[in-house]
Amino acid sequence: MSAGRAVLAAATESEQVGSPAVNIAIFGAFVLVTLVIVFRASRNNSTAADYYAAGRSFTGPQNGTAIAGDYLSAASFLGICGAIALNGYDGFLYSVGFLVAWLVALLLVAELLRNTGRFTMADVLSFRLKQRPVRMAAALSTLAVVFFYLLAQMAGAGGLVALLLGVEGVAAQGLVIAVVGALMILYVLVGGMKGTTWVQIIKAILLIAGAAVMTLWVLAKFGFNLSDLLQGAIDKAGPGGESIIEPGRQYGVSAMSQLNFLSLALALVLGTAGLPHVLMRFYTVPSAKEARRSVVWAIWLIGIFYLFTLVLGYGAGALVGPEAIKAAPGGVNSAAPLLAYELGGEILLGLISAVAFATILAVVAGLTITAAASFAHDIYANVIKRGEVRPDGEVKVARITVIAIGVLAIIGGIFANGQNVAFLVALAFAVAASANLPTIIYSLFWKRFNTSGALWSMYGGLISCIVLIAFSPVVSGKVDPATGKSLSMIKDVTVDFHLIPLENPGLISIPLAFLLGIVGTLLSKEKPHPEKFAEMEVRSLTGAGAEKATVH
């Protein structure tokens, strides 16, 4: 029996791979160690600056590693490896898009945001515009992006643990997702941004080191010859296997496939600069110089990791095989754990899966604190209380928000279970690029831009993006022609209300949001405030008046 068939047999006969006892022990050890770190880091969480921005006490390299930990989510590890294993070249386009997006973030927003804001994206957007309506719009778009991103992480958790512990059935996997959500709530309630950051730093180091070991191991199997590795993947892919190293396996030659790819690429490349949980990380450093260093470190770490995904994806295709991956309980998201099992047995599987589990926990913790900060700081403190609130009162509301967000994430994750996490994250990127990026760019660089333009752009981009997703094949109407099973979130094939064929709405919603920002501004009778723009420009470029580091 070939190696791929052996793994397939293990996955289908027992519905689990490796030893559940070993997997649970390694998971438990990681959770225990990180909880200790979170409790230690939480000792100084007395003010809003401590809870939201970790007292601005992290260096550029530390924060860059944490950004990498935040950014390299379950989509990067589980989703992309699976996408490359099944679709080859077209799957690797996720890696390219996620990495290139960092250049937009570095060149356009990182330093300028750090100098202008305090805790959240809304601090920047409301700097020279009317505070309350802009903060409300920015907070709502932040919550929407975070929700879509959380769906992806929860779906990854469900698939991963289903594979490792032999958990069968929707109810049992839903329970697993609930446990992940409860752990996430605990991390953020106790540790705040400081505890979350340390978890992300540890997780980034473990993830990149684990991926490096697996990459070298896969290459060693093929005599460190990339051509032999690719040939192995072609052979395992069956008839027409050559397509796995050519463009078009997933995004074919039809006009609709090309438009789908263009829409996905636009969302990936522009989305990062509008992701609130990534933007919030720039506030944890004491200066703009450290913010720049953060991004440089992040780009190097993320770039190296995405090169590893190429080898890991094709390695999974060559050593495990597409059929075994598709048949596993976690589906496409099982490629990396199955490859670990093929290479090093249950111990390596347990270690790599613990890293993947850590990845999910660290990212959801970062997302949750971003959502909590946005609600407590922007909606509660500045819109409802009009700035008249004590810092400890704001932190208390943030902690209550964490619980609410956690419950919503658990419910959403149960519905999204089984979807490719890389694809779900691409939807979050589309929402971020549509609702946030146009307003950020206009606020920083367009003197005439006003409150009306910001509201048109944010609400228009957010609503159009969500409506397009709701009526797309992602939610209903996408059927696998080979099996007749639904590939949409709604599993009943008889339910089909999709109106547009685009799977990612970025191609429509992103240009529309930019256009609405211009139209809203030009139609408004609001007087421009050139003096506020000048103040914002000086502050964003020099850091004059920006939030200083808190000394402990």
C-alpha cells in the first residue's frame, strides 16, 4: 500500500490520524505554558493604554514578530498548504497576494497611522472629521472585518481537531469550536494586548520553525531537488497532473474564472492595509521608527514562511496525495497535518498540530481584542459617553465586549465549519479593503475629503461587500459537479439564492467604495478644514504630538 493510501486508510477507517492522547497532551502543554505567560503579562493592565496597546512597550523586532504571528493565521498554514496541494500554482497565488499586500501597508499606512492615532483605526479617521458619526462607522466596519476573520479561524479549528481527535458529526465539532472560543475569551480577558502579543510572538517562532523543519524534511525526501518534488506532485495528481504546476487548475481559462481570480487578487493585495487587527499592532511600539522596523521584520518573517508553503503544499500533494487530503475529516485544511504524519509519525503530527492550534488561538485573541477596543473606545467611550468616561470603566466595557464577540465567533464558526479557511480570510480582506482602505487613504492624503465622503465610502463599501457575499456562491448554490454535494456555507443543495457568479466581491465593492468617497465629498456642503489637514499631515509625517511610550 502506498504512503498516501495508508494515510487515507487511517483517515477513513478510524476518522483520526495519529494518537489522540499524544495530540491532546501537546495541545494541553501549549495552552498551559501560554496561560502562565498571559497571567504574568496581565499584572500591569491597569489603564486603557496598557490593555489596548500593551503600554507601547514593545520594540520593533518584537512587534514585527507579533505582527507575523497575527498575520500568519490558520489560512496561511492550513488553507494555503491545502490549496497548493490540490490546485498547485493557483493555490500559491494566495501566498503571493498575502505577501505583496505588505508593501501597500508599509508604503502607505504603517508609519502615518502610528503617528496619528492612539488605540484604534477610528482615531485616525476621525482626526479631522466629525467624531461621532465617523467613529461609529469605523467601529462597525472593524467589527464586520473581525467577524469574517474569526469565521475562518474557527472553521480551521473545527477541521483540525476533527482530524486529530476523530471528532465526528456537526454537534461534536461545534463543541470543539466552543472550547476554542472559550480559551480565546480567557486569553483576552486576562492578558489584554500585552498577553496577546507574547502569545503571538511565541506562536510565530514555533510556526516558522515548524514549517522550516517540515520544508527541509520534504526536500530531503526528494534529494533537495525541487524538480523531483514537483514531478512527485504531478504523478500523485493522476491523469492531467501536469496542470498542478501550470496556471488555470482552479482559475481556468473561462472569462468568469479570470474575473474571480482578479477579484480575489484585488482583495488580497489591498486588504492588509485596511485590516484593523494588523493596524492596531502599530500602536504597541513607542515611536514611528519602531513602527517601520516592525513592518520590515514582519515582511521578512512572513516572506520566508510563504516560501515554505510552496514546498509544504507540493510536498503534501506528492507524499499524501489529493485524494487522501479530500477524504480526511478536515478536508482541504488537513494537508499540513497529514504531511506531518507522513513525515514524522504521531509525534511530529502532534507538534505541528499544536502549532496550528496555537496559530488559531493567537490570531483569534488578536482579533477579539481589536473588536473589544473598537467597541469600548470608539462606540462606548466616544459616541455614547462623548469622551466622559474613566479609563478603568472603558476597560471594563472592553472585557464585556470580549465575551459577546467570543459567543458570536463560536456560533459563526459552527456554520463556517468545512470551508477552506484561506478563502474565508479572503472575504475578510475584501470587507477591509472596501470599508476601510479608501477612507484611510483619503483621510491621510486628500485635503478636501470630509465627513460625508467618509460615511459614504465606509457604509457603501461595507454594505455592498456584505450584500454581494450574501448573494454569492459562497453562501448558496455552489455544487461540486463530481459529487453533487454543496460547496457553499448552506449545505442544502436545493437552497440557491445566489445572484452574482463572483465568489469574492472585491472587484465590485472596492472600486465602488473609492468612488463613493469622492462622490460623497463633492456633493457635501460641509466646509473643508485645511488647517486640520495640515495639522494631521505634520503629525503623520513627523510624529509631533503622537502618543508617547508609557514607562513602567
